[in-house]
Amino acid sequence: MSETGYDLVVVGSGPGGYVAAIRAAQLGMKTAVVEREHLGGICLNWGCIPTKALLRTADVYRLIEHASEFGISVGKATVDLKKTVDRSRKVAGQLSGGVKHLLKKNKVTVIDGHGKLKGGGKVEISKDGKAIDTVAAKHIILATGARARTLPGLEPDGKLIWTYKEALVPDVMPKKLLVVGSGAIGIEFASFFNALGSDVTVVEVMDRILPVEDAEISAFAEKAFKKQGMTIHKGTTVSELKKSGDTVTATFKDKKDKTSTDTFDRVILAVGIVGNVENIGLEGTKVKVDRSHVVVDEYSRTDEPGVYAIGDLTGPPWLAHKASHEGVICVEKIAGEKDVHPLDTSNIPGCTYCHPQVASVGMTEAAAKEKGYDVKVGRFPFIGNGKAIALGEPEGMIKTIFDAKTGEMLGAHMVGAEVTELIQGYGIARTLETTEVELMHTVFPHPTLSEMMHESVLDAYGKVIHI
């Protein structure tokens, strides 16, 4: 075996790992990335990107179904599931190839294999369970990501009971589908399959769907999903999944321990994720693990000198853009760059690409009140916006929350068409510590959906114009 030396070795090439490697190379560090499967990680290959490709098909299908409302006559639309999946995989493949190009362009060495800490600033590379090489580095970043959580008695089998991976490449369009969990992953799949004709049931253990979102937004989204034909059970657990032939019978239990059963063609488990902390050499190091996630400080440093961790491996929020930003901060701190600031997770937007879309940044109204803030709350409905009506998307709402004493924007919450594109405006506002005054004095273009952001701020202070 050879032993090559680097300034930095990154284990994992997801949105945290490959971005960290590129930034390190830009700063003049000799850098390598170790990847055992797909460049781009789960996000590009089995998460963020391919799901959006599937959801785009659902959007197009939905538009065709309502074409007559726009003065267009078309025949009955049909869905070719294989072509839909093939397009999704092609999109994922294109972006994975793009990551390969970017790493090559920045002269980052890509090592094919499984990386594992060996102590003393070394990483062992293995293939098919056999050690094939060892590399040495002054600094090592662990970016091994996470995987789907499984619950006892509800284990996926890849055929009738799916994780997100099987749901991304379905061999059949389920006539009747159960989605366990109503976070972003569960709701996006529920939205996709429901739009294309599946009879979808969503089960959520909490007392509302999309539980991390503002309660008002969750309620709006639930009403929209039910209107689209989804069945939603809140405060409910799935106590058993019993397979029989080509169906699965689920047993539900509510908070009063009342049980009921229903039978489905397929089940999607979307009950969270756990960090990939196993078999990466943490044993014998000072790296601490909290349940299934590596403990780090504000600059992604573990307690083991020269070892860092970023992204989903370190816990929530489990977002690709959080991982990327952590990677940059970590590398710039290693390189001794000036003006490196810790990541404020309260300024990280969250997006769910269902229909209607959901997006948010900062505190919910309930969280702000729990922290003792005297709040001012503004709301503006899509039905009051000319662009939304012209688009045929009149259902939605934008909600903003301010500190009544200082004018600080504490949080913003949206549900409706293209809100995942709009939320960055409020993200910038929070990063710049903008108050209601600057937002009120900002001129928003007309006609745009973004005007609703302005109107929501005005509403919080009794100055709203168009409603």
C-alpha cells in the first residue's frame, strides 16, 4: 500500500463534502475526497434533486388536467411511470457528473472507496471490505451523511414497504398508498403520488402535519391536501404492518389507544433519518456521538484534534444547504481566513416542495411567544395578489412575525405557489438583521408574487393596502 499525504481529506462527497473540498482547493490546500458510491451523495442522487424532478412531472400533469381553465383543449393525460422515473434518474446523473467536473476543475483528488479513520491523521480506504490504501492528512472532515430511520416492526423490504430510495424508482403506481410520517420527505412523496392518481393516506404521530412548521401554515397545508383527496391521520401511530401477497395491512393506534386497520398496495416509511456514524473509525477517538450524530462545536470541530464533521452526520436541520455552508465555514476556519462566523441555524430556510409548497425561516409564532417576545404578526393571502390570480394559483398565504419592541423580523412562513423561491428574500433580511422599516421601504416589482412579502410586513403594522 502507498500512503499519500494531503492537507485535507474529506470522507463523503455529498453537498457538504464536495463543497468543502472545492473551497479547500480554492484556498490552496492539497485536497482529496473519498466516496464509496455516488459523487454528490444522497442529495443529488437519492434526495433533493430526483424528488424535484418527479414533482415537476406532477406539476405538469396537474396543469394539463386544468388546461381548459387557461383556454387550452387537450385530451386525457396519461402518465408513463417508467419515463417519469428515467427522467428523474437522468437529471440526478447529470448533476453527479457535474460534481465530478467541478472536483476535477479544482484539482481535487477523488478516491473511490470507503473511508475510515485509522488514527494519527490517517484514513484507510477499502473496497468490498478489503483495505486497498491509506492516505494521510493534517485535517480530516467527516461528511458521511445519514440514512432513513427504521422502526421496530416496520422494517422496509424494498418491495411492499419502501424507503425514499424505492419510492424514487417505483415499479408500479400504487392504487392505494400509505405514507408514514408527514415531514418534508413524507409529504413530498404523498403529494407526488396523489397528483398522479394514487389514493394516499398519511399518518403522523404528532398532533399536526409538517410539525416543524408554523401551526397556521400546517393547518392551511392540511386543508389543501385533504381537498386534493388525501386522507390524513394525526396523533396516530402505525403499530403493525402485515404483508400478505401483494398488499400490506396497517394497524393504526390513536392517542386513546383505539385501533383500526386498512390495506394498501405500498407503504413509504418517512420517519426521519439517522447519521452514518458506523464503520468510520470513531472507536478509540475522542469523537463524541449523541445518539446517532457526531457532536461538534460551532466550527464543526470534534473533540479529536484534526477531525471535523459536517452536514447530516452532525444532526438537524437536515438540509443540503446547511451542509454546504458548514463545509465552507469549517474549511475557512482551518485555513485561518478572517471574518469566519459560526452558522446561525435560525437563518436557514426550510422548504417542502409539495403542492402547495411550504417554506419558512426563523421562529414560528408559538416559539416566539414561548421565548417571551411581544409579537406583531402580518398575513397576506394569495387571493389578494394579481400575479397569483393570473397564474391560476390563488390559494396560499404569507405570514411574518416581528418583535413589537425592536422591529426585528423573528420569522417568516409561507404556503403556496413558488414560495420555495420567495423565502430567500426573508433569509437575506434576517442575515442583514433588517427591521420592518427597511422592508416597508423596499420597492417590490409588480406584478410579482414577491409583492405579498411586502404586504405581509405592512399588515403586521396595520398598513396593508391590497386586502
